[in-house]
Amino acid sequence: MEAAPVVFDPEVDDNVDRSEMLSKTRRKMDRSPLDRRSGIPLYHQIEQRLLEQIQSGELEPGKPLPSIQQIAALMGVSQMTVRQAVRELSELGVIYSRQGKGTFISGIKLERDFRQVLSFTEETQARGATPSSKVLSFRIQPPSPEAMEALGLGESEKVFLLRRVRYGDSVPMAIESSCLPVRLCPGLMETFDPTTSLYDELAEQFGVQFMVTDEVVEVGKASAEDAHLLEIAPQSPVFLFTRVSYLENGTPAEHVKSVYRGDRYKVVNRLTRGSRELRNGPATTLQRI
Ligand code: GLP
């Protein structure tokens, strides 16, 4: 069943004082202006900036969000762009609209990385640890049948295969094998230092940004080789992740198989009922423990 679209009433109550929230949003924009050349859609950048302000408590629950017209004028973008950002925030549940009154900040808390496509580097840094990597292999080769199917590759297409042990504060946390079509980022072998962030490299050198990922998690036991690399006992419980990441136009562009230590991570699900979730499905985060 299709959920009814969220409707934003353009009529806002002019008696509601939005000036305080507007000046906070203006300060935020001065600190981190929109980057029009990054390839990241503007609505997404606006969504992220507002989300950061909501999550940090700078925009407080119960207070009104500046109006769509105000945000559009402040950020120098169309009202349509702002409306899309506002719709996304509403779908996350962090804001809500009231007929004839406008849009308000809700008290719903999000995990810091809830519903975001994070790289290992970002996720590790967000937890206050220092990421590093040991490269096991980095080469061009034909894809595995699984990767070929997941990425919709042609018969003769080659992929980059990057296999690394990922560390947080020098503790081995995971082994990741990432597979990317060569045509997506042809010079990767020459430009990329594989001990650093792959996602940063893809964004900066190739304008490639993964907007959505599908991830399947299974429980397994560490093989002798994986246990050795992760410095855990053979047969220890591990999470086995298979990730397919998609570009904004829906093209699958990354296939990743990962082994994460079961004693260092937990998988957290947020499950909700309601029309919003009919459209968006449940959200999951991987958290270090
Ligand atoms: C996460 C994902 C991987 C992705 C990696 C990139 O760990 N599970 O699929 O390849 O991030 O991380 P980084 O940009 O730090 O290299």
C-alpha cells in the first residue's frame, strides 16, 4: 500500500517568532556554506546542516523551524530545494508540521549515524577513535559472479578489488573486501592511497557519492585466516556484511563483503509503525561496543 505523501502547508502562522531559529541557521550557514561544486545535491546538504543543528540541540525541540521561504532566501536556493530537504527531515521524524502553523522541531532522538551511509573512517572518528588500515590486496581483476550480478556488470568488465584490515585506535575491527567497477573511477590505482578513506577519494577525485546502501548481515564464525588478521580466537563469532551501495541515480556501484568482530560491534535496529515507515522501511546502524 502506498503511504499518503506528507503535505506541507505553505501557510505559516506569522505570529510564531522564528527569528531566533533563523539567526541560528544563518550562523550555521556562515560556518559551513553550501558547496555547489561537490556533486552532493543541495537539498541533501541543507538537510545535513539542519540535522546537525537539531542533533546538537542548537535548534531545540518544540521551536519552529524557519519557514521554507526564509531558508530558501538565506541559502540562495529555490523553495523547491528546501521543501525537499524539509520533507526528508520530516520523514526522519526530527521535525513535524502543524496545519496553518508551520514546521517544528520534534523531540525524537536519532543515533548520530542513524540512516546515514557512513564510511569506516567516518564511523570510527565519530566514536572518537583513530582509523587506520592494512592493505591485504589492491588490484584490477574480473568480478566474482556475485559481484557481477550485484553490480550489473558486462561479461568483460573489470573491477577494483580492495581488501583491507580496518583498525580503530590500532585495534583490528574488521576485514573489508570492496569491489568497484573500473569504469566508475578509472584512475583509482594511480591516485588512491589505499591506507586512507576510499569514500573520500571517490568523492574528491571522481565525484562519486553513495547515497543509499543495502546491507545484509549474517552471523558467522571467524575462519583461521580472518581470526589471525582480527587477532581473535578461530571460530569466534563475527558479523558478515554484504553491502551494495547505489549512486543517486540508482546505479549499483560498490559491492562489499566484510567480516566485523562480534565482540566489538552490535547491530541496532530502529523499527517503527506509521505511514512514514511504509515508505522508508526500518533503519539499522552498526555500533561499536
Ligand atoms: C564502510 C562500509 C564499506 C566501505 C567503507 C569505506 O566500512 N561498510 O562498504 O567500503 O566504509 O570506508 P573508508 O572510506 O574509510 O575507506
